[in-house]
Amino acid sequence: MVKQLANMENDALKLIRDNGGIMLQSDLWKKLKLDSREGSRLVARLVKRGLVKREETLVNGRKTYKLYVMESNKESSPIVVSLNSILNIPCVTCIYIDQCSPGNFYEPGTCLWLDSWVKKLVNHK
């Protein structure tokens, strides 16, 4: 049964994609030969998994829903986070860190150590 549901979800997504990424919910049910109860459950699963967005609309004076495929960015490269850029930040070892904040005597905007560190970082790139 679980495999059948997964296949049905994949079929539904393919139909919506093949229709330009947008399809009326009722048209999807007809193409998949589902009744409204089964179709509603299928769409609810797709929405819950973030695969489809559902938007209320009127067609011929009747309320229905447009379904939009929510494309994932699996093809794009993952975000790489590196701590190397902040490992040597002077704030970590600064003896004035507890007193440092905007408006105080010690503040990031006027810190010579922080300014020097930023300049080195920029020059290395």
C-alpha cells in the first residue's frame, strides 16, 4: 500500500509538471481516475510534504483549487559554511569583549583590532 501511494504521488507530480507545473485539482483526479475522497487525501499528502502548493480559485462559478509544483533545488549546489573566515577574529580573545557594543567606549565600529583583521581578510581574497 505504501509503495502504491508513493507511485500515485509520483504520477500526480509528473502530471502536474507535464501540464506546465500548474493543474486544477479536479483535472488531476480525473486523469488519475480517483474519486474526490482519494484525490483530496493524495493532494493533502503532497501539500504536507511541500511538493505541491494549493491555491483556491473559481472555475465556471465553482470553487476548486489550482495545484502548483514546488520545485526543489536539488540540482543547485549545497550551501557550504566554513568557519575558517572567523577563526582568527580578534573578538574571541579580546579582553574588552564584555564591554564592547555599539555606543560604548569599546565598540566594533571603532575597534582597531577588528578593522585590521577585516582588512587582512579582504586582502587575502
